[in-house]
Amino acid sequence: MDHDLWDRPIEVTIDCGDHYKSIRNSREAVAYLMTCWPKKEGESFAAAKRLCMGAVDGHTDPSAAALAFKVAAKEAGVLR
């Protein structure tokens, strides 16, 4: 499914900041949001989740999803 690929990966922390993961597409972002996100609430989290899920389904521009994910990651303190 190439329709949700991002132009550039976004690096985020995992395991309390000891390790890093490159998120390359909306599908990986949704998985990270649902399993590793430190605080599953807030407007930026909800927007990232909504836009990334839309990109996976082919209804949202992948670059908008990537930007929303990056903003939410920065706000959550997991952006590398």
C-alpha cells in the first residue's frame, strides 16, 4: 500500500527514550499512536490519529498525516 507513504521518516522515541523508531508511513504511525503513545488524549493526538487513519484508507493526503503526526509527537515529547 504505497498510498500512505511519507516523503521523509519521522523518528520517535520508544522504551522511555532509550531507543528510536523511524515512522515511514501512516500505517506505522497509527500503530505507534495506539501502542506506544505516552498520553492518548488531546487535540494533536486526536488529529494525528484521525489524519493517519484517513491516509491509510486513502482519504487523506499522506503529507497532512505526517505533519499532524510530527506536531503531536513534538507536543508529546517523543519526537527525536
